[in-house]
Amino acid sequence: MQITEMKAKVNTMEDIKTFVSYLNQFPNDVDVSSAQYVVDGKSILGVFSLDLEKPLTVKFHGEIPAELEEKLAQFKVTE
């Protein structure tokens, strides 16, 4: 299975809620990591527990549908 990766930045509680709600629209697993910690991207508590000062690494287990990629664009970070 293809792994698609992106960097994302969430700044506020509202951002996190929106971000996680978008990740929940993805049919397969999503891992979100910060430093050495990896959590389920579909878990709002998991994402809240990460260091949000730096961009997060988001790994999608499969290809991201175009409409979901458009929604996530607001959080995408290019390094």
C-alpha cells in the first residue's frame, strides 16, 4: 500500500478540530507524528497530545482523494 506524506501546521483548538474531522474522512489509517511520538490522526486527543509548536508529519496509508487534499491545503506546510 502506498504511503502519502505531508507536513501540516495546526495553531488553535479550532484548527485541530477541523484538521481531525478532515482526517476522519480518509478511508484508511492516518498517522500523525511530532518528534518521536506517533498517534492515530483520527484521534483528537492523540493530536492534542503532540508538540504543536513545530509542523506535524502526516502519513496517509493510501492515496489522498483530491477533494480531501483541497480541504487539507490550509494546513499544509512546505519546508
